[in-house]
Amino acid sequence: MPLDYSQKRLISKAIHTRSHSKHARRLQIYAVLTGFLSMLVSLVTLVIRILK
């Protein structure tokens, strides 16, 4: 699943900061969580459309 613009921005910002800092780690976790939630919303939307 490709990353959207905001996730790419978060990952790139985390990479360009010190990679072992707490802030960079939080940005990476946030990008993963937003991607997972986006996928979950898409899946729920698909299930709802199928059930209609």
C-alpha cells in the first residue's frame, strides 16, 4: 500500500532528523499508525458497500 503525502512527509522528516531521537521515532510511529487507520477506514467502507 503506497504512502500518502502526509505519511511521506513524516517519514522524510524523521529520516532527516537524528534517526535515534525520540522525536524521529514518534514521527515514524505516527506515520505507521495513520497508514494503518487509513487502511482500516478503507476496509470498513468496502465492507459497507458490499453489504448494501
